[in-house]
Amino acid sequence: MKKKVAVISLGCPKNWVDTEYMVGFLKAAGDVELVRNLNEADVIIVNTCGFIRPAKEESIDEILNAIEAKASGHRKVIVAGCLYQRYKAELKKELPEVDAFIGVDEIEAVVEKAINRKFAATKPYLLREILTPPHLAYLKISEGCSNGCAYCAIPIIRGPLKSRPLEEVVEEAKLLAEKGVKELYVIAQDTTAYLYDKGEREGLFKLLLELEKIKDIEWIRLMYTYPSHITDNLIDLVASSEKILNYFDVPLQHINDKVLASMGRKYSGKFARELIEKLRKRIPNVTIRTTFIVGFPTEGEAEFEELHSFIKEYQLDWAGFFKYSREEGTAAYPLGDLPEELKESRLNLLEQTQYSIYEKKHRELIGKELKLIVDSTSEEMPGFAEARSYRNAYEIDGIVFLKGNFRPGQIVKAKVTGLASNVDLIAEEIKAEIPVGES
């Protein structure tokens, strides 16, 4: 009889890959069926995030939901991932109802903890179960981080940078392609630091050259590129490549020199501005996504106003804003904190400004042609599919509502006809321009 397992994966795509490995282990080791309803499950696995306060709170809420489901039936609850890695003793003490805990470096233990079987996988990626739509997948190229940002708990949780061997990463990418993946997301805490721990400063560039050779991979999307680690070789490769999307995810975090220095970021505001200008000059129609931390302890009114002015001036394509979360054990912790209401008001102002930029940029796209990849049929807009262009990272940026019926993974040439919101577009297929036989 199959064991019914419910899996809740929280946090970033890097954590999602760990979840896919765990599910792959379970399916390889025994008769396991995935279910969505916690009350139908024999085993509930919560893969947690422990990065910042809101993520930790969400993780605790999901653990408590699992414990509640356990109380209504004979179920096993397993807690895995970053929250446990960071707070092992506390969680074991405060959550005695949890049957087992699994750290980030022992995910193979999920088999023994969940279905009481011994299991060892020398190459976890060989067993990986894709849980995203089957035409896209994340390719995690390293663990940990050695950048030393003052606010960041990742090194506490996952340790210093540990790059995977290039040959292994390429092998996993080929396996993903064989499973039908067309869009590959290259991810790490800092993808541009790939192989820095091995003394190689062009590791990402060399990896991308190999990934481009994989026949069935059509789109390669770079995520988490650290500003001062972006090389000219990388920029030129993206500009010339037919597969690597003209999309740069560059977490700037701030623009004021004093704040950047106290954050431990290894570049200046001038460097960040010049980088954006360089990307826009050298990569046709480049889309730039970034993130900013609002309310860092050294951010006064002048520093905040510089950030606000920068956002208005540089008109970035996508930006995420996060209130500073004071995390124990980080270098910034002794700096204290700003009032929560001040952080909230600053965040709201920046988001309002950015949303007006979204609307302006998206109106400029009306009438333009875009190549789209289809994710699913839309429940929100009947008669439409939900798709994305090179400008849209899955579950991060806006989407494109494509009129008509299309299969997931299908790539379609379309014309933008309108706005569904200030972040979402509406488009129609350009049938006449699609060559016979093109998918």
C-alpha cells in the first residue's frame, strides 16, 4: 500500500530544489503517492525557510498546521530545511509534536524518517522529481555564500560558498532536458560567484557555454547575480546568445554609499549606476530585476531619499522591496533597528513609485511582439492561457494573458494588445509569422 505524503515547500527556489530531491528519494525508495490535502496524508513534510522574520513566521504557521492535521489522524510530521538548521535546539524543545527533524545537509534522511527505510543516493539529482510545471526547472549550482553581507543569515544556515562540479551541473541540466524542461533557471545564493571557491573567476561564464550546447533547452535564465561579480565576458555572452535570456536579476539592496558600506556590499552607488547603464547599452532590450532593503539601521532620511530618487530616475523593469529584518548572529545585529512604522511607510512609498513605473513600461509594450512560453490555462481569465516572455521570471514577475488555448511549454509569437493590470499584459498569437512545425 502506498504511503501518502504531503509536502509543503517554503522559501526560495534553492529550497524548492531540495524539496524535489527529497520527493525523488522517497519515490525511489518506496511506494509513495503525493497528496495535497494534509488530512489525506500519512506523512507531512514541511521544508522550511529561516532567512528573515516573515519567512520564519510563515514556516512556524505551516508547522502548526501540520501538527493540527496530525492531531486529527495517525500522521507523521517531519520538519526540514533552513529554520531547523538555524534553530535546532529551540525547535526540538518547543515542538515535541514533530516526529523528526532534518537539516539542510542531511536531506537523504527523509526516507528513513518518513517510511522507515535505509537509503543512500550518491547523486541526488539523478532521482529528482520535478514539482514545477514540467517545462521549467531550477538548476542549483552551489550552496552557501561567502560574500559576507552584514544583514544576511545564509552563511549561518548554509555555510560558506560550496560550488558543485561543473560536469555534475551540466549532467543534471541534460537530465532535466530529457524530462522535457525547456526553460532553465540558473540559481544559487550568488550565481556569479560560481567556482570562486575553486579559484575560478569565470565559472558562470564557462558553465553557460556548456548549458547552451544542450539541444532541448531553449531558454536559460540567470538569477541572483551579484553586482560587482558580473564580468564583461558574461555580459557579452548574454548579449550574443540565442538561449540565455536578456534578463538580469541583480540584487542591489541600496544605492547610498554609507548604507551599502554598512551592509557589507562590495560596491558603491556609482558602480551600481554604471552597471545598469552598461547592461542597457550592451544588451538589446535588457530586462533588469532588482531587490532593495528598506529601513536598514544606517538609512536616514537623506539616504532613503537618495534611494527613492534613484528608483524614479533609473526606471528599473522589476523591483522587490523588503523591510530590513534584524537577525541575531548577523554582523548588522548590533546596529539596532528602525521603528517598524517608519520602515513600513518607506516601503509603501517605494512600492507606489515602482508600480507607476510598471504601468508606464507596460503601456510602452502595447503593439510590440514578444515570444512567450505558456505555463497553464488561466483560471482568472477564461479563454486565455497564462504565459511569460523573457521579461518575466516564473512566480516572481508579472505574466502575459495569451488569448486562446495552448499547451504548457508551448512557445508562441504574440503581439501585446493591452494591460490586464499594471504588471500583467494581454496578448494574441501572431499566427502568420509562425513557421510550419515550430512549437
